Amino acid sequence: MEQHWKSAKGLFGAVLGPPLFWLVLFFMIPMGIVWLYSFGENRGLTDIALTGTFSNYLRALDPLYLKIFVKSVGIAGLTTLICLVIGFPVALAITFAPPKAKTWLLLAVMLPFWTNLLIRTYALIAVLRTEGYVNQSLEWLWNGFGAVVGVLGLGALGPFQPLELLHNNFAVVLGLVYVHLPFMVLPLYSALDRLDTSLIEASLDLGAGHLRTLLTIVAPLALPGIASGVVITFIPALGSYLTPDLLGGPDSQMIANIIERQFKRANDWPFGAALSFLLMYMTFIAIALQAMLSRRRREPA
Amino acid sequence: MAKRPAPGPLEYLRRWPLQLWLAGVGIFLYAPLIALMVFSFNDSRRNIVWQGFTLKYYEKALNNASLIEAFVNSLTIAAVSTFLSLILGALAALALWRFRFPGKAGFDGALALPIVAPEICLGVAMLVFFAKVLPWPQGLPWPFNLGAIIIAHVSFSFPFVAVVVRARMASFNRELEEAARDLGASEWRTLKDVILPHMAPSLVAGGFLAFTLSLDDFVITFFTSGPDTVTFPVKVYSMVRFSVTPEVNAASTILIVLTVVLTAIALKVQGDPASTAGGHAALDRPKDRP
């Protein structure tokens, strides 16, 4: 039974005090200041007057910024969808693997997740850039093919045109999928692992194919897990800074890049603060939607 | 068994379409990293075509004073922030596990905020905080100049530790604590000899998590670091912005190997029944007796 705090005041204070102090001073207060700044105006270079204005939020509705918000949600949504499509069969295979293989597969999924994000992004740059491994391999194939064509006397193929794989939206989505795939596979796995396998076996025994069983039995039962996987992937993808910054082009900026610019280069902290809190609210909405979905599913049962 | 029987209905791992899918995902996840590691040994500045084996880029990376400094900074920050996060996280978990108090749900919710808040939001909050409220003095001797980054790292790491420790404490048999108290152990003694041994595996897991989170962090550090407090990810970021060089490959390979070794150690410590069960298996056992 939990103890009432008054029965051991000294111990309670010693246990709760330090983390509460840290959380308030080094998290709540910094966040609170940013929140206050979002209602402020720039006065001079470093002074910010808290005037209670909503103009920073209204400025975020400017088509220029609205477009970036819509684009960020689109990129994060596409990333989540691709992760779901790629990750679901992986989670399924891990769930029904023998115990030993299961451990190794889970480890294989998690190891890149523990590897430094910057290193993984850098590895992708090396693969995708104009002189990268993909273009090198394609050029080699192209030249080989060209030699064959030349020997057959069908005319020259012309020089190899490298594919533009880096610094565009494609690279950003690829990078985000690369980074966030483990976020999707792990919650899916833990949801599928709890499924009653006899339901799947019954469906297969009664003549439904694997695909039909997946769509009509497994997917609905695993819906809470799918929802949490979607949210866990969507939230960091929506707020990602590094991937669009390093892999994206001039038109693939996401919300986080705009926020960074307000704080570091444009020096418009109130507007940056407003954008930052809009991103926070979007995050909370995503979490609330997922909580509502999982609650609605639990009630009828 | 000369010939294996046909795969059972649920043995998805033994069906070729899924095997093919898994292989594809494996290549997708690992090929870039493996290519990065292999080409760190390549004797060519342009870093594309294989020219022969060399260790000269490792030599270069290890002789690059600013890279080494950034690496040492990162490890120091990770070690200190892990230590602080373990203490704060364990205390927060104990408070939530042990006590009923007004505002408990609020504290619980607030503790989850640093976990769900987008990194960029926390980053700018730290930038504003250290610019306006608590300006961290410039030019402090190492390691005190890293203080601001360490504070920022603890703020987003310790709630993770709290979650891991709390999950572990849910399986604790509270009667054990009462028994210890009945037998005359003090509050402190009970904590040290009964609760802490049960908590130990989660402290290992939480510590590993906090260490990796700190070592991995770029965005929040980017907003809190100054010109003389560069961490490894921030250094690599500035190098990558300029060009792709084998030196970065070599430095990255060292960090990847370090990550793999740390992971292996963490798994060994947690997976080894002797170390986790030894302490508390004896304590758990009385439950089974009638």
C-alpha cells in the first residue's frame, strides 16, 4: 500500500525534493519563459517586451509559414506511413520467430537506434550524394551496358547522368524513414506479441488466407499498438531538425528549421517561441488522439 | 533431421517472402553504416573507389586535437549527466511508487513532458534560459564550462530513468519492506539493503539509456554549447557541413564500435541471471512459500 506523505514527511521531502526542484527550475521555467516570449515583441536587439500580443501566432498563419507547417505534417505523415508498411512485416516476423532468433532480430532492429543520429545521417549522405555509392554503382552499370551496346554497334549511350538523390524532399523522407523505423517496429512488436495466436490459427484453419487474416484479424486486434507506433514515429519525425537540415534542399525546410532560424540567425525570439509552442500543441494533439483511440477500443471489451 | 518439415502456419520467419523482406530491411538499415566503416580504411581522399587498406585516417582523426577534445567533452558530459540522471530518476520513481500526495498526477504528467516534447522546443528553451536567467560564466576551467550542457542533458534524461525504474518497482513485494522494518531495520537500511537491490537492474538499464541519450544528442547541445564547449556530434556536424571526408568516417567508426561494445556490456550485465537474480532472487523467494 502506498504511504501517505504526512506519515514520513522527512523521507518524502528528501525523495521528491531533488527531482521536483530540477524539473521546475531546469524544465518548467525555461519552457514557461519561451511560452511568455511567444506573447512578446522585439524591442531593440536583446530586449523583449511582454505585451500580451497574439501577433506572433497570427504571423504563423501567413501562407509562407502555413505552407511549411502543412509540408512538415505531410513529410512526417508520409514517413510514418512508409515506416508502418515496412515495419509491420518485420514486427510480424519477429513475433513468431523462435526465441533465439527473436532476441537477435530485436537487437538488430535496435542497434542502429542506439547509434549516433549524426553518424547515421552522415552515412546516408555518403550513400546518396552525386559521387555517392548509389551513383557510383549506377555509373559502373551504365558504362558496362554502354560497352556492350558499343560492341553490338548500336551507337553510343552518351555520358552517365548522376541521379540527384541528395538535397531534396526524397532524401528527407528517406532519411526520416531510416532513422525512425525502429520507433515503429518496437511498439508493433510488443502489440503483436500479446495477441492471442489461437485467433489467427482459427482464421487460417477456417480457410482465410494469410493476407485476409492479417487485414481482418491481426490488424484490428493490434490497432492500439499500431496507433502508439504511429504516434511514437510521427512526433519525432514532425519535430526533426537534423535530417531536413543536412539531407534537404532549400525547399525542404521543416518547422524545426524555421524555429532554429528565428533563434539563431533572424534573432526574432518571440516569433520563434510562438512557432515552438505551436509545434508543442501539435504534439499534444497527436498524443491526445492516440489516448482517445486506445480508450475507445478498451471500453467495449 | 535431414529435411526440415514445411513451415507451420505461423512460422512467418521461414517463408521466403518475409525472409526477402527482412533481408531488404536489413540491407537498408545496415548497408550505409557498413559502407561508412569499410571506407574509413580506404586509401583515397575521394573516398569512393577502393584504393587499398590504410589506417592513416584513424591516425589523422586521433591527431586532430579539436576532434579528440570534442570526444572527451561528449564522454564527460554523458558520464556526469548519467550519474545525476540516475539519482534524480530513481528518487522521482521512489516518490511516485512509495507515496500518496496531493498533486501526484500533476508531477507524474510533468515528468512525462521532457520525454514527449520535441527536441527543438527543449533546445530553444535551454538557449533562452541560459541567455536570460542563468548565464553560464564564460571561460571556466574544464569540466565546469560544460555545466550548461550537462544541466540540459539531465533535464531530458532523468525522466527516462524514472520511467524505467518505476516499471521495475511495480514488481516489488512491499511486504519485504515491512518485514525489514519489523525486524528493526532503519528507513535508510531498508532502502539500501532491500529496495536498492531490487532496483539495481533498472538502474543499469536506465543508466545505459541516459548515457546513450546524452552521447547521441545533437539538437539540444547545439543550442546550449558555446565556441569552447564543442561535443562530438556538434563537431561532426560542422565537419559534415563542409565536406565528406574519410576522417569523419574514421571518427564515426570509433563511436559505432564504442556503441556496440557498450550495448554488449549492458546486455551481458542485464541478461546474466547471476548478476540480476543473485541479489534479489533470495528476497523474492519467500513469496512462493505458503
